[in-house]
Amino acid sequence: RKFNVLMDGKDPVGGQWNYDAENRKPPKDGLNVPKPTAFEPDDITQDVLKLVEAEFSDHFGVLHPFPFAVTRAQALVVLEEFISDRLPQFGDFQDAMVQNEPWMFHSHISFYLNCGLLDPLECIKAAEEAYHHGASPLNATEGFIRQVLGWREYVRGIYWLKMPDYKGQNALNATRALPDFYWTAETQMNCLRQCVSETKSNAYAHHIQRLMVLGNFALIAGLHPDEVNEWYLLVYADAYEWVELPNVSGMVLFADDGLLASKPYAASGAYINRMSDYCKSCHYKVTKKNGPDACPFNYLYWDFLIRNGEKLRNNPRMGLIYRSLQRMGDEKRATIEADSARFFKALDNHEKV
């Protein structure tokens, strides 16, 4: 309303403020995902790449190919091609994950927004114009605009309002060290292997990969917020502390005790199976709840709820799941805790899990 974006007088276009319910479609067979916009490195960029290769050859990441925009003109091309090629399907499939399709229908402009090559309002207006010209459906347009005008600005506000005390918060007292596979991708959990491998190759993963695979595991496994924040800050090309820290400590880890998000975004393997094709190629069986060949997300999810019951059971948005846990028999709970202990022992011994 303040910026007069997608407004019809005093009311939102279409009569609703939020179309998120339409933006949760799982992937389907035969999706035609456009290739991401890519550029050949110019002479200056090639000189920098050579310097990085010489000085930081042992660092995380893959240096070549380097497809990123490095000028404002190039960044504008990325924005234009998103609006024309990917925005129309962005809404429907923004939460979907497909093996070997790391870019999907996302904008790929966060790199350029966060380093100043693009202005947020020009990106918002470009999407709004596409809607008014019939080139993009309302659910996709509103979903994209809300991420930039809504969430991005909200996160920025949290950072500047609450720092420096925000950094270092650990409301759930998570203490486990970051597993090696966050660097190596050497894990039998296919979802994590895919997301880490793509992160290493592209310095990018889309928001559901970051939140519901990489972040979800960090949350339910009780990884220490400092180590998780450091990882996210180091591996993504769009990561700056003001945007990374609240998203990870608040949205991913619930380390701020619910200041940013109203509940922890914990999920079992069922969510990953619903929103991706990762589980089809996994060593573990997502349909199994317990045992050595069960998806670790399944029992770690319930173990997370058990471990953090004192802090979370009175959260209004967690009441239903804690009532389910309360009805669970002692034998089932003991099995969950035993499976989790076995998994954590293997993890702590640096075994491939």
C-alpha cells in the first residue's frame, strides 16, 4: 500500500494480499526449465579469477565456469530474462526441487540486489508491469514482489534493530558441530548431497533448498548456530551478514526464540519427498520411519520435538504435533531416540551417513 504496488485503489489487486497457497505445487514430469542467463567473463573478471585460483585454490567452491553478471547492464539482462522467461511459472513451482535443476524458475537476482547492481524497486516494478501486461499471473507476481518488498525488508529491519545482540543467540541450546558433508557432499542422504553439490558448483541454492533441506537438517540435528551461520555466509554468493544472519538464526534455526518466525520450520522426509524428486534416488527409504535404512529426517524430526519439548510444546502453532507426540507410545518414542542416538554416534565418528 505504501509503495502503491499491485493496488486497486485502497484494495489489493485481485482482492487478496497473499497468494502463497497457490505457490506450493510439487514438481511434475516434463517441466521445461529455461537455462539461466550466463555471461562470458571479461578481461578484468578473468584476471580476478586467476588471482583467486592462485591464492585460494583450496577454498570451497568451483571457480569455473563463472557465469555471473559483473556490471549493471548485465544484471539488467538477468532481470529482464527472469521477467520474460521464468516469472510466469515462478509462483507455481517456487517451492519445488528437482535433481540436476538447481536454478528452476527463480530470479537469480539476489546476487545483484545485495551488491547494489539492481535496485529493489525497479525489480518490483518490472514484475508488476509484467502482470498488468498479461505476461505473468497474479500468484507469481505477488509471490516474487512479497519476497523482495516484504521479506527482504523485514529481515533487514530485524538485523539493524536487534544487532549486535542478535548474533550469538542460541535459544534451543544447539551444540552439535557442523558435519563434514556440508563441505564435501559425501553423504548417503540424496537431498543433502544434491543441495551441497549444487551449492559448491554454483554458489547458489534456492530458498527451499536452503530452508527445508540444508536448514531443516541443521535444525533437527541441533547444529550450533555459529557454525551454521558461518557456513551459509561463506558458501553463497548472495550472502551478506545483514540478510544471512536473520534468515539462518531466525528462520532456519529458531535460535532467536521466535522473534523472526512464529515456529521452527522442522519437517520429516515426507515434506522433501512431496516437494522434490530427491527421495527416488536415495540410499534411505523415505517411507520407513525407523531402522537403519529409514530416512534420517523421519526419526530426527520427532527426536527434535522430544528434545525441545520444554521450549516448544506451548507454542500455539506446535500444539497439534505435540498432541500427536503425547499420544505416541513409550516403545515408539524409545525407538525414535535409539535411532537418533545411533545416527548421531555415526555422525560424531565421521562415518558416512
